[in-house]
Amino acid sequence: MKTAPPLARSPAADLRRSMPGSYFRQAFLRFGEDPAARRALLDGTGVSERDIAQGLPSVSVAAQIQQILNLNALVGEGYVLDTPPIWSAAAQGALDVAFRSAPTLGEGLELIAEYGDVRAPQIRIVYSRADKKSRLAISPQLELDDAVWRPLAEAAILSLQSMIETILSAPAEEMTVFWTGPAPAYADRLRQAFHGDVRFSSDFCGVEMPETLAAARSPYGDPALLEAALRELQTAKRALSRSSLRDTVTAVLLGEDGPPPRANAVADQLAMSRRTMERRLSAENTSFNTLRDEALKRRAERLIADPAQNRASIAAILGYEDDASFTRACKRWFGGSYRDERSKRSG
């Protein structure tokens, strides 16, 4: 599965920004029902099952986008509607705590606009008030295909509805949901998922509600709790600027069929010189050769588990000139022979 076409149009710095790994992890656990599905969900993301087993505290934006593409291919459009627990208020961390602790619903919406990028850095959020209505509009921070943007928007607005209904202790029937695109094939399911009016082919994507609803006081308003949540969000927001080049390089290395690309090709894709890339990776206590070897290992793990592949075909896919070179690499990666690793993964 190739990641380059949908990702290459976006700035490399945006793609390597970190975001919480909880969405990635929970989607993997929900849809990774068998080994083939798990391989498909991780393909090209640079994330391994071991990473997920260890908690996956964060992923790069590039990895999250690739997982969305993988989900579209594996499950089909509308998959977001099959995962309501992932988008619940409780899954939003400090952002939900700040929202609930704010004095009013409208003030909570302002905080979502200010700090929403901590949870989803690929989404731009704007809060506005006009004509006795409050509006929260969302749009992509990156240049994204509709196949990527629609699931992101659906997840964001489902999360928002869950947070608002926590304040209201009732369905948000006065909240209207707007979509910029035409009604999808699963429009009826969207209308069922949202509790107010749903409109398509609108001039913005987001939600709108009467100011009287936005003025509703939060039963959980708590100045001390709000202050603590804001400190956490401010720390997380500062950390967004310290994004990891390692994650981005790994995503590029795993994003193409065949052998992982060499250093010059990766540096070109990231719009930087090879020397700059190597220097920045060194500052993150790693190197391109290390990351490329890790990418080869991860791809080898996936291919070895595939019964349709054999030693010779895997060696060829990974770019080894002969079986012997691949066999030596297996011993370095796994501490044993190719045959031992194959037996372990097929068992």
C-alpha cells in the first residue's frame, strides 16, 4: 500500500507532528480481528503490534493518516460509525476535562477551538458567534483527500457531540451538523448517529447551535480542575512544536512497496538535504541506517507471517541480492534462523 500520493502534498513538518496514539490503538483493536486484518491495518504506518501492546502513547500524523487509508480499504467508508467508544467524551483526555470544567458550554467550545489540535493536529477548529448562534467550524490543516478528511471530520464531530451531551445530560437535538460534501452512500447512518439536524453540501463543516444552548452552565464547572487541565493542555501544545523526525522517516520507509527507499530518496521526499536529515536524526539519538534496518525488520516480520511468501520471495521483496544475505539479517533481527522465525509466526 503506497502512502506517497496522499501524503506528499502536505508539508513534512506537519506530517511528523505527534498526536495521541489512543485513536490509532483503539481502531486497531476494534478492527484487527485476525492476523491478516492486523497486518493490513499496520501496513505503511511504521507502527508494530509490539508498539501497540506497549501502549502506543503517540503516533505521527503521517501514521494516523495511513491507518485511515488502511481502514477505508479494509472496512469501507462509514467505519467511524462502528466505533462509538473511541469518540466518547471519556476518550478525549484533558481536553474533555477542560471542556466540562468551563463555566458554560460556549466557553468550553472556545477551549476546544484553542486546544483541539492537541488531540488532532491535522484539524483546524474555529469558534464564532453571530446571529444569535454559536458555531464550531472544522477544516483540514493539511491538504487531504476526501477519503481521509471525511473520517477525520466524522470522528471529530462525534467526539464533540459526546462532550456536549455530557454537559446537557440529554441528546443535543438543537445542534445542527453541517457537511461540505454531498450526502454519502451511508447518509442515513450519519443521520442516526447525530441527534440534531444533519445537512449536506453546506458552505462549512462543523456544528451550529442557538446561543441559548451555548449559554448553558456546566454542572461540572470547577475553576481548580479547569486550571489543572489547562496546564496539561498548554504543556501538550508546546510539545507539538517538538515533533519527531524519526516518526516521519519511519513512515516514509514503510510507505512504499518493495525495499525501503535509500537516504537520498527519503531526504528528497521530506524536502531537506541528506546531511540535514542525518544531523536531526542524530539529535534524536538515532540514524537513518538504524531506522531503515528497523523498517526492513518490521516488513520482514509481516512477510514471514504471510503463508503466501517463502524465503526467496521475501528476500527479493526486501531487496536482498541472495537468500544468504537475508538469512544473516534474520539472525541479526530475531536471534535465530529464518526457519525458526517462520515456525514461531505460523504457529
